[in-house]
Amino acid sequence: MAMKDIDKVRGEVATLVSQTVRETFQTMFGQNVQRHEAGWTGGEFSENAVYASIRLHQGDESVEFCFRFDFNLLLQAAELIFSKEYLDATPVHEELASEIANIVCSKVKAFLNEQGFETEMGFPFIPRPDENPLLSSGEMIHMHFYYPGPGGENDIGVSVNLFVDGKPVVRS
Amino acid sequence: MSETKKEDMRVLVVDDNLVVRKLIEVNLTNMGFKTIDVAANSQEAQDKIEAAPYNIVFLDWNMPGKSGYALMQEYREDRKYDTVAFVMVTAESQERYVREAVKAGATSYITKPISPAIFQDKVERVLEWIDNRVNQSSQSG
């Protein structure tokens, strides 16, 4: 199967991503993150977003997952495992974002390979500030997850986008 | 229940991700472990393992550079590390990976996202494995 054939299983991939994002936040941090299905009327996404991306590749083809996390959601998670003093001295948000992206994409890779793909997964990376993967064309999946934000209202906590990369495959 | 005292055990956590290292460290501390070292890559892990022996080594399967899997294979070929428990930690949950890890000598296998309850249960089993290995080793030696 070619990578573009992921489009044929996009519904299953979206369901798996949704399950894994929710499970990861719940299991690791006890946080309740829910998928936004339609008609979003909650708060705005924080300007302080944290990005993490991962490429799945098969031969010379690749697709890229891009995750955007609300800074405050990651801060809530980080505060459960790191002291305030540590967090003041050490930025951990990108590490946290990378790990969540890694877990989600590992599940997707396993699913795709069970369907007949032969994908390999690269290591998580932080996209450059001048890249805006969430606005890329050719997207296959685009979803939002919300969480109880610091103001008590639902805020968008996570956005996930899957698109055909088109970039040269860089094997790690 | 294992006879092994957790506070006497030396544990090394190897993962390139700071958050995973800390999560495992927190879980181990909550269980009563006192001596927990960390390493961010295989080279750092090798330096620490060869400087002073550990009872349990948690290894990230996939890391940039030498993987945790490759590192475990190397140590499993050396009888000196027969009583050391190697626990593979990975987001890979496919059954074939579990089989592959066990076949290569992994004592246990923990999948991410790490659940504290499952983590503690697996570590208790690892302690029993260490008891058995140490007993076997002392009987044969």
C-alpha cells in the first residue's frame, strides 16, 4: 500500500488518535481531555502553543503528524511530576509534547502496519517557528481536543493534523 | 511478595525524554526505591552501568544513537549481568515486539502511556525475578 492510501483508513486512524490522546492524558496525568466533535463554543486556543511533529515513512513517501498543545494544559501535566522550582529553571513543555506525540504515533504506526503498510517512524521533532504545519494543504485529519482550562472554561488543549508531507525522507 | 528490599536496590532509568525519566523516577520513589540514577542515552547508560552495577535497568527501546534494545542485547551476552533485570519501556504495544524483547532477554516490558498501577505490578514481578536469579546464582556458584 502507498502512503496516500492512508486516506482510505482515515476514519480508523482518527478514532485511534482520539482514543490515544485521551488515554495518554488520563493515564499519565489524570487529565480529562475530550475530542471536540462539532460546534465549538468554548474558549480560544492559547497563543502560547507548543508544537511537536513526527514523520511516518515508507520508502521515499512520508506523512507528517503535527501536534499543537496549549501551554497551560502541558503546564498542568508538568506540575504533577516536577516541582515548581524545577519547572522555573527547566523548560519541559517541548519534551512533554514530544513524548505525547511519540505515544500517539507509535499506536498509529502499529495500526497501519497491521493493515498492510510497512511504515517506520522517525523521532519527534519541534517544527521551526516559520513552519506552520497545521495550515498545510493536503491534510487528511484535523481534530481538536478540549480540556477544563485555568479559567474554568473549556479551552482547546490539543490540535492534531495529519498531512502528506512531500518532503524528502530523512532517516534517523 | 519479593524478599528484596527496595531501598537497597540500585536502579538506572535510561530514556532520551526527560519527562519519561522523571515519570519512572516518581513511580519508583512512590514504591520505596531510594537509589535511582538516570541516563539520557546509551553511552551515558553504559558509562554508569560499567562504573557501578545496578539491580534494575529501565531501557527506552527507541533512542537516537544506539537503541535500548541493542544495549540490552549486549549486556545479556555477558554473564556478569545475569542477575540484572532489564525492563524495556516503549510505546510499541504489538505482541511481536513483546515476544522479541523477551526472546532477547528482557525481564519485563512496560508500554506507554505508563499507568502507575501496571507499572508497580510489573516492578513487583521484576523483584521476584531478581530474587529467583540471585538464589539460582548462589546455589550454582
